[in-house]
Amino acid sequence: MDWLRVHRGEAPLVIAFPHGGTDLAGLDEQFVSPWHAQIDTDWWIADLYAFAADMGATLVATDISRSVIDMNRDPSGASLYPGQATTELCPTTTFDGEPLYRFDLPDEAEINRRLTQYHRPYHEALAAELERLRAEHGKVVLYDAHSIRSHVPRLFEGELPHFNIGTNGGASCDLELTEMLVDAVFLGDLEGSWSGVVNGRFKGGWTTRHYGRPDDGIHAIQMELAQRGYMAEPAAITHANWPSPIDPTPAIRPVLEQVIAATLDFAKGRS
């Protein structure tokens, strides 16, 4: 499966990248345009966290676009945020509510095909790495890495904080891990450069909720980054200006290095 990339590390940390892919799986002509289908990608997310491989983390990433099938959605199709705007298992609109498909939407048979071909193998790989590391260390952290534009009025009001930590209301990990991550972001931020929230608009997707079993030694968090922390965000997104390139030296990266170091400290039992 050349669309699924697994880098194996030996530290008790798995970082997942469910939304960094742009591969439309041969379905390009079904979408309004390839650019339309890729607009909501978590741009450059694997590049941003590439340093974590040198810290011993295991990295699991899919090259398949979230517009084909969203690896962070419940395979049953149940909504993660009932009553709030969101996108489906096989999305039919962009975050802004614009149609993704030219004509027919994927039917049940097509959704099941994509589940079998992409969603299930991705999660089988993720589960296997978590079990491998839990067996070795007794405790493991799943860090689900995401990013999104800072302004998406259909999904949230105003400007999204830089760091959005989701723990399913505290159910998917020990409180100590959450506190350590908050400290990693803010303790050295004397100038107030960064903003953040815990269990705000993004409380953790299906991955966090499904795998987070702290009593069984698997602690899961979702980190949703506002993309302005590492790339330019034009006031109006167009085909000509989006995506913008990743900043050569993104200001957010040193903070992420502290966050990943704190995550490893927790997983290894260091306070």
C-alpha cells in the first residue's frame, strides 16, 4: 500500500497524520476540481513534525486525501459533533460548505469500498503500532496531529487559537498529560505569543475517542494547530495563493519540539 507510510520508532509515542494527504485515488474527475478536493488538507503537517522521528516516535501517515475518505471519522458514519457543522466520513462539501462533487455523491457501496481499501488498513496499521509499543513499554501515547485554517466561519466563530488540545473531555488521557502539554506551550511564552484551549471547538476526533483508554495504558490526544503558526494565510483563499508554502523556520516548531518532548516525558514516567 504505497499510500500508507509507517516510520517505526522505539519510544512510547505514535504520531498520526490522517489529513495530510492529497492523493485523490483516481477520483479526480468526480470532484468539482482537484484543488477543491484538496483545499482543506492539513498542509505540510508531516513536514512540520518530521523532527519527531529523531526523538524515537513512530509516525503513521496516509497520502489519501480526506476528501476521498476521512480517516478521523467514525466508520459507522455517526457524527462526532451532533448539531454542529462538520464533514462526513466521505465528505460531500468543503469546510466552507461548497459542493465537492460534480454530479453523483458516493453511495453506500462506494463508501464501503473506500472503507475497506483505505480507512480499515490505516487503522489496522495504527492499532498494530500502538499494541507493539504498549507491549514493550506498558504505556503509550497516541498524538493525533492536525491543522486547519485560522478562520472557517462555518465551523467556528472568530479566530482559532494556535493550539487546540482535544482529550474527549478528559476521557482519552490522564489529566497529567494535558497539564504537561499546556505547560510546554505556555510556561516559556513570556511575550504572550501563543493562544490555546483544551477541549474547545475540537475535542478530539474518532481516532482520539476510539483509541484513548488510559486505564489500559493508551493515552490519546488530538492537537489541532491553526495554520497561521507555520504558513501564510491569505485573507481570501484562491487557487493562485493556496496552499502557501511552509515557513522555512516556522515560529511554532520550537514549541512543538517542547510539546513532543513533554509527551515523551509523560509516556516514560518522567514529570
